[in-house]
Amino acid sequence: MKRKCPYLLGVTGGLGSGKSTVCMFLAELGCRVFEADRVAKDLQVNDGEVVSSIRSIFGNDIYFRDPSGKLVPDRKKIASIVFSSPDKLAKLNRAVHPAVFREFRRAVTKAADDGVRILVKEAAILFEAGGATGLDAILVVAADTERRIGRAVSKGLGTAEEISRRIASQWPQEKLIGLADYVIMNNGSEEELKKETELLYEKLIRSSASSGHCF
């Protein structure tokens, strides 16, 4: 007998949009969250095949030992390289994203075994990495550019100029919205965002009654 599969919701949004806060609220409401970006970072340290691929792309010296002695990638150096090299960015994505997808499939199976009703896949580049495949719905969290820059700066992610460049390098927010099943505009307070998330959750619960089956 096939196991009942959880409803699979992809959540994405540009830098400073508030997608991680939305996912936090969804987790509080009972959803399980698969953080694709965190998993990707873990794989770059703990998955031998991924590590080997990254070293072949950027050179052996792209890894160094942190204070604990663990071999870790120089993420800032990688970011600076791929920012100006679409070819190396594409190679990096081919090295990492199939492994992330494999881990997500495992997470889906585990969620089914645990009776989880809604599994959220949070990813900064959900569409760009092909991570939207097989999901039941996509939520895009969006906000005005000025607010996004302000939030990112307040989190210490860079100067306003640096954040603006990073936003410009991402897919346009309008393009993401055009591909979404649900959109939350996060231009207000955190309390307003929480209420919007709760309203969405109610819709998801109704939709989850007709979700598919795990394979």
C-alpha cells in the first residue's frame, strides 16, 4: 500500500523578503520545514562527492580548516567567483543541487512515515535550481525593494549598496510572483505577516486533503 504523501509546499523569495520568518510561522503551526539552503551548506562539508566536485571546480585551496579542525569551503571566495562567472555558478549548482534533491526525497519519505500533513521546502533559488519539480504549490514571499534592503542591512548581511547588487543578481521578484500559486506581500509588521501566514495555512490544510501519494 502506498503511503499518504504530505502536501508539498515550496517557499521562496528574494533576499530580505521574509521567507524564513514565514517558514518559522508555518513550523509553529505544525508544518515540517526542509531548509534546502542549510542542507546545501551541510553537504558542502559532509558529503564526500559534493566536496570533491567543488574542489575540482574551484581548486583544492577553496577548502580550509576552521578553528575546530573541520575542512570547510571558503564561502565568501566562492560567492565572489560565481558572482562574475555564470559558468562556474552552473557547475556549482550541478554539483550541489542533485544531492539536495536526494535529501529532500528522503525528507518526503520520512514525513510520510511520521504522518506529517504539510512539508515545506524553503529555498532561496527554488525555481532556478529546478527545485519546484513535484511540489503541490509554491508560495512566494515578496516585499518592496527598500524594505528588503533595510531588513538585510539590519541583519548585518552587508551595506545597502552590497545588498542592492545581490538583489539585482537574483531573479526579478515579479518573475517569481508570476510563477507562484500563493503570494504574501510582506510590507507590514511581523504581526501582520504572522496573520497572513495563518490565513495561508488554513488554505493549505484544505488543499492537503487531496494531496498525492509517496512513491
